[in-house]
Amino acid sequence: MKNIDLLQKCGFNMYESKILLTLSDYGAMTIPEIGFKAKVPKNKAYEILNYLKKEGVVELLLTKPKKYGVVNLKQTLEKKMTSRKKELDFIERELKEMKVKDKSIEDTFWMMQGESAMINKIVNALEDVKEESIGFIDIWTAKTINLQMVKKAIDRGVKFYFLGTINEKTKPLAKKYAKLGVRIKHHSISGAGYSVFDNKYVQLRISEEEVLTMWIENSNFANILREHFFKLWKEAKEVKL
């Protein structure tokens, strides 16, 4: 279980983690064997293996019958951790160079707990957004009020961009936003995320256990996260919704 948790923290979903650990433990196997050992439905195993093959994590062996094998799992995880460390290092460097206006903290910083508080604050922000809203999505939620406010904002000409983990659980929720006109790409995210509204307001989220959100009104910090977001956007995977 610890190993599955570790793989999920590195960006793989539950089924992907099970398959990778199974191949790591038992070596190359056919799809039916993988599905049986990993306890993953055969059709889902085929879909996941194709994805992992494109990502370079597994390889197809030209045997009869055809088998799949994992490509140095430890090295793959180390690469993912290195990539995440680079992202955090980038934000840390930019934060050190950030110039903050002399403004009282009561006017620029809010902290709140719980998913409901997070959603309510987002709804308020969407009422005022005028040009752009970006979301590094760690928590997918598609409540009616959220969808209504996003639609109203898009009708006003606001552009929306979401990066987040797209899998069997989150895809139906992401699809609802895509239908409204939100541009969405896949990028594995878990445990923390952020949103930026009009390059001015920032919402930081920590979602490991109870949801904790911090709101910061600072254009310099907003710009740092926006640059980080669109750097990842260029590298992110297009998805069909």
C-alpha cells in the first residue's frame, strides 16, 4: 500500500500505480495476466498500458503473445521527483525576487478551511474576473453554482485554462467545464494546487487531508504563478473530452 501511495504522489492514478507495481514485481506479462494480477479490468488495463507506453514508462515486447514490461520504475519516479523539485525551485527563486507593495496583511491575505469555503470564495472571485482565470486543479468540483459562474464569465469574454489530472474519476467533471468553453489539458496533480484570477488574485490550496486555502491579492505573485502555469501548459498532454 505504501508503494501505491508513493506512485500516486508522483502523479500516477490508482490503476496506473497497480499496473506499474505488478510489472515491477512479476516482470513482463500479457494484458490478461496484468489485469488479473493487478486487479484491473482488461479493457482498462489496455487503455492504461497504451498511455504508459506513450509516456515511456512501459514497453511492448514483440513476443508471442505480446507482453508489456516496465522500464526502470525507480528511474522514472526519480525523474518525476526531479521535475517537481524544479517547479518548486522556480517558484522559490521568483518569490525571493518578488517586490511586495507596502500594504497591510489584512487587505492582501486571507486563510480559510474546508471545501465549501473554498467554493464560495471562488464563486465571489468569478463574479469580478474580467479577462482570464487559470486553474492548477488538484480538486475537481463541478457544482451547479460553479458551472453557472464560469459560463457567465465566459459569456463576458473571460478566458479559462485548467491543468489537472484527467482520469476515469475526474474526466466527467472536466467534460462539464470543457463544454462551457474552458481549455483543459492533462497534468498529474495531487495534494496542492492554485488558481489565478486576472493576474491579480491568487488562491493557493493544500488538499492532503482537510482543504486549506489561502487567498493573496498581489499581482507580482500572481504573475509568478501564471508564468509557471503556462510553462507547464506547453508541456501538458491534450485530452479528448
